Amino acid sequence: MTELDEATLADDAALDAWSRAHLCTAIHMCGTAKMGPADSRGSVVDQSERVHGTQDLFVADTSILPDVPSRGPSYSAVIVGEFIADCIKGARLPVSPGASHLAP
């Protein structure tokens, strides 16, 4: 990785360009697919992780989590995927608006 020099550190645009060229995320992204009612601003999925405006399209990863989990994100991603798979297979009743995810 190219080292930062004083000129780059002193110039916001140059520092932004250096950051874009050299840095990336090392965590699973969370909170990018907001859960909520279809009429909620920015909401992407409903309470059963179905994508609004589609049929049979689900989000089954950590993007539906509002915060980065304190436990390893890989484990959290597996749990989310298992929950959605159970919903799709019918092992869980579809979650109705206002119901809790913890409902059997």
C-alpha cells in the first residue's frame, strides 16, 4: 500500500482519492436493506424479508440487520439465512404486519 505523504494529508480531495484507491470494508455490511412497511420511507423488505413490490424475492443476509452484530457476522448471516429458508419452506408461518419475528 502506498504511504500517505504530507501533501495528501493536507488536501481533502487528495485524501479522499487515496482512501477510495487503497481502503475497503472488512466487515459484512448491515442496515442497507431497511425492514418495514411498504409505505415507510426507505424500507426495502417486509417483516418476512420479502422485497417490497415483488413476489418470492427475499433478502437473506446481514443487510437486513439494523446494526453490525456483536458476534461474528458470518454466524449472524447463517442464522438470518436459516430463518428465511424456514419461512420460504413454510416451516414458519408468514409473519403478519406488526407481529414479532419470535412468533412460532
